[in-house]
Amino acid sequence: MSDALAPAQLATLRVGVDRSVAEMVADDPEMGGRLTGRWGWEPGRYSFGSTRHLHEPEFCLLIDLPTTTPVVKAIYGSEDYACWGAGGDFSIAGAVEYQPLHRVPPSLI
């Protein structure tokens, strides 16, 4: 879906993402990694965590979009759902691995 965000929404989101990324890298410029079972410590890979940025207005705009909410309703077959957390990773140059797109299985919710 290439038009899920209007150009102004995308510009707003980029401001928030750029700010958050800069803050996270500044907080941990040398390590910047995550401990995982597969590679051990992954330098250059950062995580937004499950709720770290949901309070940021730029990220909140993603929760209920007229372009994506109908898709979510169709996936769940209902309007009875909630956004209870969000997260994501980003990798900078030199990172050993990135996390592919995935979702939490319904049995874990």
C-alpha cells in the first residue's frame, strides 16, 4: 500500500523517527545493540521496544488511519480490536543482522 500515508503525514512521521533515532543512538553510541539468542550481542541494532514511542504524536498518527484501519478490520473480521503496544527495530551501518517483519501470534495476545 504505497499511499497509506499522505505526504504531510509521512513528513511528520519522519521528523519523529529522526528525533527518536538520534536520541537512542546518542544514549548508546558505542554498543547500540540487542542481546539475542542467535547472534549474541548485535551491535548497530536498536529497538523501539513495545511502548517506547507510542506517546510521541508522530507515532500515534499511525494507530488509526483511514487507509489502514479497514485492512485491520478485514484481517480480524471485526471492529473489536485494540492497539495495546507497538515497537520496531532499526539498524545502522555495520549492524550484523536486522529483524524481518513479523506479527505476534493470536495465541500470545
